[in-house]
Amino acid sequence: MTDNEFTPDESSALPDEPTGAEFEDDNLLTKAPEPESSTRRPLSAQAAAAVGARVVVGVVGIGVAAAAVLGSTFLDLPSTTATPASELVVPVPTAQQLTCPGPLLRLSDDSGAGASTVFTLGQAVTRFSSTAGAVEQSRIVASDAQPGESVAEPLVLSDAPDAQSADSIERLSGAQSQSVDRGDYVGFAAAGCRAVGGDSWLVGGATTTGRTTLISLTNPTEVASTVDLEIFDERGAVSAAGTTGIVVPPNGQRVLSLAGFAPGISSPVVHVTSSGGQITAELQQSIVRGLDPGGVEIIGATQPPARTVVLPGMVVTSLEAIQALRGTATQTDDVMTAIRIFVPGEEPTSISATLTPDDADKDPIRFTLDVSAGVVTDIPIEKLATGAYTVQIDADEPIVAAARTTSAVINSTGGIATTDFAWFTASPALTEDTQLTIASGLDAVLNVVNPSDENVVVSLSAANETEEEYTIEAGATLRLSVPNGETFTLAHSDRLFVSVTQAANGFVSAYSVDPQAPGSSPLKVFP
């Protein structure tokens, strides 16, 4: 395994209608009044240590069918057994391929001109590795983004086909990061490099005052892709022209402003589907509060709709600084920690959420709510203590979810020196050994969740280093500080959920770890 880094010649500078619910504990019982929109009245983290909800979900009708079984008499007949002819065919090796999101983007240039044009903000630093050794690097050749000071296109990684062997499992992984400090754009964003797909759910962002959210669609294949967007917000489905039949050319990227389809929304969820060439899809959000930059983030696809979703590592860097920011800044509606949930079906659902702190001396925070279908629900959580949390949400119907936290630093005079934010997506389950790469930049933590009822043994190994073995207790999370830019192989015996979080000096970001990208494998062919 070889580790590689792609660092561009010119990079940016790195600065170092649901129902109400009840919440109860031993001495407190309060009832939250039903809100006018799907954004919830803030939950008190202290009051929600144990929560009971007395809500009626509704009655589900069940149809019953009867089947008649007819008996018959069979004669004993002679029988023969034959094994069909078959042949094991090994396909021509194909390259595994991952696409990295590319540099941070903004509308307008340094002078403020070209407000409808997307420009890049410096370049991301990308780290990657393949067990095959050689990694081919290429750039998307056509992009809506205009270069600020260097190339604008996302990076595509492929392990060399001639280096793959049918007798071994080849693994490719990569991650990127970028810090920016330019005008209204100040913050840190990290993201994993991902395999293409035809169906993605993007949970995050906003288009209210001071909030800019861009949709990035990247097609690294040789076939044009036709993309449809379904956009939902706190009021329901958004009807807008131009959301269907979006053509992304071969080896091309389209960057679209979410505000062009849905201006003034606070809780968007975007469902992206494609035909033809498969794509990767991300959101990029930036925040400005009044005249003060509020951070940047790249938001990857979250786990597809499921009845259980897991966010392995949600980080609150400093409750004290967040409270200070809420007391001094303007437009602070999105400063508080919040969980965003969407039910894509037609039936409402009851959810049960558990926030388990990293500190074993603290009790988990639990709450149960009814959530309407077809509208996006934000659940703010007030005064959530500093620390890392594992979030698990169980629902009667499939849901998609993500969470947002804000990070800030108080300076020597008591003011706010730095502000950033992060979105934590739900991670897909890993069922096989997985290679993962840690992005460069801030202090990194690997979060590994064991959702099972039994202990799980995992091992973590880096190139040319001794393998470390860990036992994760049932329902527990392993958090490991890991070096920036390194690639690891995570071997395990059961299903896991994994993410990487990075935080330091008021900056914060996170990304999920995906299952290994598929490669070619032997096939049994029958004539």
C-alpha cells in the first residue's frame, strides 16, 4: 500500500406538521406546544435525559387473504439428476474509481461581479492510497465552476487496471480537506472521495439570508448523465422549473444554486437520481451572519432511507463559546445543535432518538417524537454539553437524517474569534473489511460504532505498521485519535458504522466512511 498526496501548485492558505411531544426526568415534566412549522421548539438536553412521548401514530389497516391448498396424489416416477455445465470466467480487470468533490466554491468573484457564476476558492489537498500501488489521477474536463487562481475541476482517482489481480482484493480510498480565509468565506471542510451512484440523499444546508447552498453533480464516466432533483423543505415538496432533465456531460460537473430552485428555505433535503452515466452529488454550504463569516462545509450523501440510522460522531466543540455566539451575533437560528429528519414515504412515523455521549459518566439523551411524512423536520437541542456523541434514530418508517453543530472560539476580550459549523451525515453499514483515508488538516478522530448486541473485535492497521486490535462492547463506540493523511485498513467481524471527525481551534468538519468500492470479480457462466 502506498500513500499519496495531491497538493496543487496554488492552494488556499490554511488557518491554523408533526405533533408535540413530552420530555421527562425524575423531577421535571414539560410539554412542548405544537409548532406552526416542522422546525421544533428546542429540546433541553438536561430535561431530555429520559423522554416519554404520549402520541398517537394512527391505525394501520391490515388486509388478510386466504389461500386454498389443493391436495393431489402423485405417482412414483423415475428421476435423474444432472449438473448443468458451467465455466468460471474472470473478467478483464477494471479500475476502481473514486471522485473527490474538489475545491470550495462561491457565487461571484473577488470583486463581487458575476453573481450568477460559480468560482473556485483555492484548492483542496487530497490524500489517497491503493493496495494495488499505482493510483491514476485525472481531472473532470468540463465544469460550471470558473477557476479563481488555478484548476477548478474535481479530482478522479483510479487504481491502475493492470495492477489488479483476480486472486487478491484491491482497495482504493481517498479524502480531501481545505481551509479557506477569504472575505466572507472562512472555515474548514473535509470530505471523503466516493464511488458513483444513481441515487443520493443530501440532507443539510439552507437558503435563508446569509446562507448559500450549492448542489454539485459530478459525472466521471464516459456517458452523459441525466439528473432529476426532488427538493423538500419545512413546508413539503418544492415545485420549481429546471429540476428535471439536468444533463451532466461525460467527464463533467454541474454546479447549481439551491436558492435558484428554493429561495428562503431553512431545512432543505435534496433527492438526486440519475440515468445514463452515474454521478456523485454533494452540497456545499457557507454562512455569513451579518458581516461575520460563519463557516463552510461540504455535505456528502447520507445513508439512504432506513428504519435505523446511525451518526457515529457528532461533535460539540464548546458549549460556552456557542452560548456566547448566540448572545452576540445576529441571525443565530442555526447556531444551536439540530437533528434534521425527513420521511420520504406517505406515512407519518414515530422516531426514537438516542444521543450517547463519549463521557461514560453522563447518561444518554433520549427522546421520542411523531414526524409527518413529506416535510422536513429540524429538531434543535439546546445546551448540549461539550463532547462527542453517537446518534441513533429508530423509526417505524424509513427516514433520512443528518445533524448540524456549530463551533466557536472565545478570544481574550470575551468576543468570538472564530466560527465554523459541520454537518454529520448518517453512515452506511460496513459489512466487510474496509480501507479508509484520513484527510489532512485538523486533529482527526475515527469513530467506530458497534450496533450489535454482542462485542465485536476490530483491528486497525496502517502501511508498514503493527496492527492494533480493539474490542468494542455491544452498542458502544470506539473513538481513536488518528494521524492526518494516513490510510488504514479496518478489519472486523460484524456490521459497523464509521465516520471521521476533525476539529481544532474553532474549526470543525466530518465525513462518513463508505463501504469498499466494488471491483471486477470472477463469474460463473452457464450456457
